[in-house]
Amino acid sequence: MPIDIASILGPEAKALLGYESKTLSKSRIHLPGPDFVDRVFSQTDRSPVVLRNFQTILNTGRLAGTGFVSILPVDQGIEHSAGASFAPNPEYFDPENICKLAIEGGCNAVASTIGVLASVSRKYAHKIPFLVKFNHNEMLTYPNVHKQSYFGSIRQCYEMGAVAVGATIYFGNDSARDEIAYVSDMFEEAHALGMVTVLWCYTRSNGFKVKGADGKSTDYHSSADLTGQANHLGATIKADIIKQKLPTNNGGYAALNSGGSSYGKWDKRVYTDLCGSDAEGKGGHPIDLCRYQILNNYMGRVPLINSGGESKGASDMHDAIVTAVVNKRAGGMGLISGRKAFQRPMKEGAALLQAIQHVYLDKSVTVA
């Protein structure tokens, strides 16, 4: 059912729907579209089977034929513990309901763990594309650590009928180099078997929370500059799609290079010319910050999907529509939204997924 996007956005509607970017022109970006595989992806070294499986994802669900994607991810049973994730709606302890929600919600694919999707693969692998996540940060180790462990093999994903595999790398963490190495190897095997590769390019380091001169701490884990570099690393190990959090600020490199400290390499033009921020990374329109993430994805040759974030209850619809509008107008390929959908009754969750999809179906919401 169509929704009134402007009404849901409320006071933010004009700033988000009417904004025109003055950073890097949309004409220089490889934008999503019905011909994305032919126009962009067929130029890569991916095999015809990978191209076919990518097109299968793009041809599924309510967004079929648009070049955009809406994916349901439910890997939180490991990432955030099953009890904490499913207590709001215990029916999702049953993997079949995860697949049902993805289908009823009109998604292009369902993303979950090897165990979840394997348990229902003979019933659902031919009904909706499977994106199997093969590594996770389990939260039972005491004390909790930020480190991905792999839970299964690429061969298992292939044999259950998956068209795509997914992984997370915690860039900036002391385990990142090991994660880069094995995920790169597993992506190579996945491509050899014809599967699409999707990378959750997350940053994770205690050092990314920086205390300023005023004594207040700022969290730069979702800054445009740090997440943009994480995306570029992800594209380097041949992720076919990159999942990233929507930027909430900018200036991570500048903050980490203050007070006599030195970190990485950076250029103020990233902030001023490419993000519309000031020389220290302050400010910048959300659409421009998101576009900078896409620039790091080889100018959109590797498409960007943004994550939906946690469920906050009454504001979920508004927050999801904001994220969808920013992603689409920046030049992104879609959303991968889980907790906002499965932590509520199935009909409500499906309706929220369909509302997100409406943003991508609405031709009046254009690239800025």
C-alpha cells in the first residue's frame, strides 16, 4: 500500500526530499537501475553464475526489475543473543517464520545464519534467495570481545541452495587483519561456486570514541570518513555488495589526529569538497555523507545498502523511511532492515518492510 513519505518525514521532509547535492555529481556515480548487472557488474571478472545469481536477487520481491533491494537480515540470534533479540516476538525463534516474513514483506532476499537457513532450506531456498552469513560475533564469551568467528563453510552455503554469502569484518579492531584474510579467502571460494558476496563493513575500536577539549566524548564509529574507508577495504577484497551503517557524523580522522596523536592518512578535502562539512569534519548533509560512502565503493560499482538499525518502537517507521530516503537519494541500492521488522507482529513487520520498499518504488524520490 502506498504511503505518504512527506507526512512520515514531517519537519524533515523539505530538507531530505528537496535537497540537491553540491559535492560530487550524481552523473559521475554508477547508479542502481534495472540494467545494473549488464551496465556495471558484467564488466567485472565475476563468472556468469555470479551474474545470474545477482540478477536473481534483483528480480525477486516487490522491487523486482527496479535495480533496488530490500533484504531481511536475522542474524541477531548470535550477534545480540537469541533471547534478547526474540523476546519481543518469540515466534522468530522458529526459522520458518523468518522466511515467511521475508516473503510476506516482499523482500529480495533473506539473510541469516547457516543454522537458521539450513533448517528450512528444502522448503524455502527455491522460494526466496538465501544470503547465508558465515561469520558472527557471539556474545557468550566472558568478557565479551569484538571478534568475528566463522560458523560454517562456503560449501555448506552452496549445498543448501544459497545464491549469496555474507560476512562481517570489524575494521579498526585488533582482529581485523585476520578477518580480512579469511573472509577474502572465503569470498574467493564463494565466487568460484557462483555466489554473490556481501560484506558488513563495520568499524570497531575503543579508540574511535574520542574525548574532546570540552571533556565530552564523541563516537566516530559511524562517521562518514571512517566508514567510507572501511567500505573501500571491503570493495578491495571483492565484496559484490557492501552493507554499512548510515553515517551519523564526520571528522573521525581529524579527531583521531588531535592532541598530538597520529592516525592513518587523511585530507581535509574529504570533508570540504566531498562531504560538504567544514575542514574539521563538522556538519554536512546526511545525503552527502552517505554519498561519500558510495564514492569509496568504487564510485558505486560496488553497490551500497544501509542497515536499518535497532528497533526503538514508535519511531521505527519514521526512522526507516529517513534511512531509505537518504540511501536512495545518495545513490545507494537499498536497505537491509531486520529488528524493526521482526521485533513486532508479522503483519506489522511486513508492512514496515513494504513501506521501505515504497520509497524505492516512488519515482518522485530521485537521486540528489
